[in-house]
Amino acid sequence: MPVLSTVNQFTDKHQAFTKGGLRALIFNENSNGLAKAGAVVRLGRKVLIDEAKFFAWVESQNAGAA
């Protein structure tokens, strides 16, 4: 079962990410690939982050840096 967190829960648990920064990533999810990764789950108005898919997306963003 995936671990789903709200923006507030996610930023409390992973303090490297700010609420504003995470919200900006979610706002631009279609252009930055976050939507394609399936890391953002919407239930009505509630926005949840699938932690495993989010961190897989982060790793994929870093893959070309080396």
C-alpha cells in the first residue's frame, strides 16, 4: 500500500522540502513530469503525495547531473 501524505504532512516528515516549494512543484506537475510519474493523487479537493513515486521522480531529475 502506498504512503500518501498531504503537503503539510510531507513537509513535516521531510524537512528538506518547504510547503511553498512543494506546492510550486504540484502546480507545475504537468510541465515538470511529476504528473507523469504519478506522484500526485487527487481525491476531490485533497491533494496527496505518493512518497515512493515522488522520490523516484526526484532521483530521475538527478540522473542527468552526474
